[in-house]
Amino acid sequence: MTTATTGMPAEGTATDLPRLLPANGQRPEDWHTHTASYGRIPYRQAPGRLVADIQHAGLTGRGGAAFPVHRKLTAVLDAAAAKRRVPVVIANGAESEPASDKDATLLWLAPHLVLDGLQLAAEAVGAEEAILYTHADRRADVGKRLQQAIAERRAAGSDLVPVQLAEAPPRFLSGQETALINHLGGGPAIPTFVPPRITERGLGGAPTLVQNVETLAHLGLIARRGPRWFRQVGTRTEPGSMLCTLRRADGTPRIAEVPLGMPLRDLLGPAGNDGAVLIGGYHGTWAPAGEAVRLTLDNYSLGSIGARVGAGILIALPPDRCGLTETARIVRYLALESAGQCGPCLNGLPRMAAALAELAGARPRRQTRADVERWAGLVTGRGACHHPDGTARFVRSALITFAAELDRHERGQCGAANPRPFLPIPRGSARTEQDWL
Amino acid sequence: MTEKLLVNPIECEGHGACAELLPELIRLDEWGYPIVDGRPIPPVLERDARAAVSACPTLALRLTRS
């Protein structure tokens, strides 16, 4: 179950949040209610014209990488002109982080905001086709909802380019940009080696714009309300709002739309000063709760402990759970989700997973902690994608955050009373190539 | 114009020929995969770098200009 709510605005900021999620709470918007709230789609009548607004707004990708959107738009426009190829636009809703639920919630509650943004992005780069790529299994009927939304738009004649729905296999890496391109091209959803960048040579060799679905929803609103409106919330260097998936002690995901720069203390609630917080999901960073509550939700602040906003996942690990046991479970999952293409990832991740399982047990060998640290260093920066890097970041932060727990385990003790798994993991791992298709 | 070594980690199968021919810039990790020094190649090593690139059985190693 997911509940959607609005976060408290940071002190002193003007706010009209929520911007993306329907203000009426849980009721999904159809075409009629959507246009009643937002009006028509403000097409610019020619490619390129929207780019300046997006640049002034300072919109960055909400899929995790926080890459400036105007730079991707410009790269695709430039590549299209240089190669005389019509570009393709892809809305990435393949929310592969098991702990995240914000994209599925957005697509469920406000599909037309995403689809408006997709049309405006297509116009901005001069694309003639658009694809919406999602995990259809993430939420029952989301595919049907999206088909319905697309049909409503066809009936209303609102769209410039046709939108195709495409389904991602249930793999952790299937939302990764090159894996997505590989899959939409008919192959498995496994990463490829860049360069060339997909903005230059993506789907079918065409310059390709891939944007997260939430990013597109923001883009559609900036086109309507302007960059100054967008910057009314957030920080000066990281403007706007973002959707977050918050999991507190009961593990139930809560989706909140909050301004960048919001204090984590307000997001986490009474998480207290003990326990630990996972910032940014399974490629993210563990931090002691006492440290986390002094930070704010922006890359400038989180960067001080080596963490990033990512796709806005914040998880408070309940004090009765063992952080080492949780980390070992997740790293085993991440190792199984490796595409197995690159030697360091293929070899390093299973070894880290096995060693962490040992550290999470009773009386691990002294050498094991050093082994994990060495392997984390060895895999970093050596894959075609960032799967090994993200896994290593997660593992290293666990060794630091749960250092006292590691000592306890070496003495044959464990501080956790509750053995039930806490962090969510999807069922089933890839066994054959079919599982990546 | 300087040249750098770049390994395509998907193509690389860890044959190790590169490390044998260019130990100054390439060493192997504990699984036999190359750890490549990505800094500009010193002129004195350019010939050996080219030899290492040509020797790769999977064409995973290449030179890039920057």
C-alpha cells in the first residue's frame, strides 16, 4: 500500500505543493479533471523554443542522476541537426529500485501530466515518435490506466506525436538508459558500453532523449507556469520540488512531494537519533540517523557525507533490525541482478555478497571486513554501467555506519531483536537470458 | 593531442595480454581483469601501448584521443 501526501514546505518558501500529485489525495486524474486543473498543453510551435525556459528553471533529472534537462535537450537537438536524423523521445517509468514507488504513484494518479511533458519534450527536440517505458508489473492495472489515458488524449486530439507503451522486464538494471535502448531495440535489457552517448546514437541509431517520467511532469508544468514559478520552491542551486518515497518503521511507503532542501528531520519524522537511514536506495548510502537528521534533501548537503538525493528514497531502519543482515540481503540481490557482462562486477559482487553474509552472521573472520573493503574499491569505476559503483557505495557506507554492529558480530552477538526482513526485494532472479527480455 | 587507454569492460574477457605488454600502465586484478591507468600515455610508452591494443584477443582495449 502506498499513501501519497505532501511534505511540509521548508521554512520561508512560497509553496503551492503538491504540484504533481492531485491535491485531492488519492483520486486519479482523468483527461477531464486534468484539463480542468491545468488547461491546454502550451505547445511552442517549433523545436528548441522550450529549452531556454527549462534552462532558466534549472530542472534536473528526477530519475537519480540529476543531470540538467536543458543540456540533454540541446545535445539531442544538436545531434539531430548534425546527422539529419529525426530524434526519438522516451519517458522512463521503469522504476527499478525496489524501495521506490514514486514513479508508479505518479503514473497512476497523474498520467496526463507525464504525457503532456512527453509531448512537449517531443516538440522541443522535433521528435516524431514517443515511447512510455514502464514496469507493468509494478502496480496492477497501471498499463491499462496508461492505455486509457492515451485513448482519452487521442479522442481529444491533444497530442502531436503518437505514444507507444513498452514494458520493462522486472530487472534492477532495466531502467538504466543503455539497457532501455537495448531492450526497445529488441534485445535484452542489459547495459551497453558508451560512448557514443544515446543523445547522439540511441534507439535505432537516432538521437534519443530519455527522461524520467517525473522529470517530464515537471517539464510540462514549467512550460505552463514558467521558470520563476518552478524556482519558488527548492534551493537556489537545486530548485523545484521532487517526489520522495519515504519508509519509516512500519516499512509502508509514503509518497511525498517536497521542496529540494527540505530538512531530513522533517521527512523522517520521529526517527530519533538511533538507528540508521538509507539515503537514495540500494545504490545509495547508509548514514547514522543522528547524522542524517542534520542534513537537507539536496545534493549539496547530502554530498557532505558522500550521499546523493538520487530518486528520492529515504528509509529509516527500525532500531530492532540488524543493518548488516539487511545489507547482506540487498547485496545478494544486487549481485544476482548484475548483467554479468563485466569481469569486475561478475566476480566482485558475489564475493562481496558472500562476505557480507559472513559478517552478518556470528563470529566472522577478521580478514573478511578488509576483503569487502578491497573488493568495493576494486569494482568501482570498472563496469559498463554504474551497478558496481552503486553497490560498492552502499556496501562501504554499511561498513562505516554499522561498525559497532560489526564489532558485536565478531564477538558472536547481534543487536537486533527482530529477524524479519525489512527492506523490500522483488521475487525471482534472472536465471536465463529470457528473464532480461 | 594526447592519447589514453580505454577498456570496454563488456568485451574484455581477462586474457591479460595487455598487462604483459604494458605493465607500466596496466596491471591485473585478482580475477585477471585489467586495471588501466587512464591518464595520458607518456610518449616513451606509446609504442608499447599500441602493441598492447593490437594484442587484445577481444579488441576490448583501445586508444582514445582527447
